[in-house]
Amino acid sequence: MGTKFKVEGVSEGWHTFGLRWLPEEYLFYVDGKEAWRSRAGGVCQVPEFIKLTEEIGDWAGDLKQAKLPDYFEVAYVPVFDAVK
């Protein structure tokens, strides 16, 4: 189970999003500030692929009010392996 959070202005301009994947939890960052952490459902202990997507769900509000089609731009995706 996740936790809802709100980041003011996240839909405008460029932002940096981050994920720190620890053996016991995930930590999510927006513009260098921790926005959310989760241990819910366990933490995957095997390598994974990165999937960039603009998911739509109830958490985003009423889809009927959305201005579609929508898009997002990605400037870069750095990946670091801190486990050695």
C-alpha cells in the first residue's frame, strides 16, 4: 500500500525524480527532496528494467476532466549501481 503525497508545481517545468532502492525499502525523491518511502508489498531483491510511463489512475483525479492526449518529456535517465 502506498501513501499519497503532493508536490506543488510538479506538473509545470522540469523536475528531477529519483528512486533509492534499498534492500528494505524504496525512497522516492522530487527535486532532491524525499517525497515518499515505502516498504509496502516488500522490496524486490532481483535486477529490474526501468519503465518510463505516464500512468493514469484514480489518484490523478477525474479522467473525464483531463486534457488528453497528454505527454511528458525525459531529458536523461542516469542509473547507478551502489551495490558491489
